[in-house]
Amino acid sequence: MKNGKIHLCAVGRYFSIVAILTISCMGYGAALLPVIDDFNHAQTNNLGHARQFMTDAVAGGGTTLEHTVEQGVVAVKGNIAPPRGQPGWASMVLLLDAENLPKDASEYEGISIRVKIHTGSLSISANSVEVTNFDYHAAPIVVPQDGKFHELKIPFRSLKRAWSEQTQLNTKTISSVSIVAFGMQQGVFGFDVDEVSFYK
């Protein structure tokens, strides 16, 4: 019986380890869904993570931001008030992982956004965990300010860093996507977003 108990314990440990490894592999290998946020939920994106809103107040600026989510559209507006000698900014961050861990987006070609710009300048960035100085790979969002939604597809290869050495974006290490209103001088901004997604 003693040998039998030892054998059963060993079998139990073996299946426990296999179960843990299986669950871990399933989580690690899970495909990244294309739609990041269609704004059909008031607080969270399509991946189940709360949207984050930040301004240059963390760097001594006075930029303000307000947002509402209604009928599948997020409306963001505010006032840019830059810190001295720096650009002012307000950012909406869409997390791909609740703990800011990297996700593999290499199966996609880039980011698609449906956006309406009322006033101000916007950019979009793919935020890699390999970038530690916040100079993420980004591109301007340029659409007519005509009161209509416009769909823009931004290839990953077109994203550039602003002040750091230019490096290629590692699309296997993206933890979030940010939409940023910015300006060197005081001014207002306002934009609506209908959907943000990856495209192939």
C-alpha cells in the first residue's frame, strides 16, 4: 500500500504539472483579437480592460480632458496647456493586457481607426514594452475636420519615434495603443472615435 500511495502521489503531481503547463500555454498562445475597442461599453475596451486617460499634468502641465461614451462612440475634449518648453498632451490609452504585459500583434499589418476630429492635432502610437523612455512608435492622425467619421489605416512600418534613435517596432511586444491630442501652445482639442482595431 505504501508503494501504491507513492505511485498515486507521483501520478497526481504529474497531472497537476501537465494541467498548469497546458493552461499557461493556452494563455501565452491565445490569438490577439483584431478589435481593440468599439466603445460599446462605458468603461472597458473589447479586451475587458479599463480605458486610461492621462494628461501632461504628470509633467507639470495644465492640460485638461473630459470624455463621454455614448452609442458606441467616445467623445474626448479639453484644453492644451503645455509645461514650459514642452508640448502639451492628453492621451487615451487602450490596454491590450491588464498588467501591461506584451502581446503579439505580428499577424497584423497595422492599426485601423475610425475618427472624427473637431479641432486640434492627434497622433496614434503602438506602445512596446521595449521602449522605456515613453518615445513610442507613433504617427499623426490626419483627416479632414469636416464633422464626419473617417477610417484611417496606419501600417506598423510607418510608425516613428519622435526624439530617440529610430528603431523598428517589435510587433510582438505591444502592450497598448494610445490616441494623443497634442500642441506646443495653448488651445482646445476635440475628437470622437468610433473604433480602434488591428488590420491584416
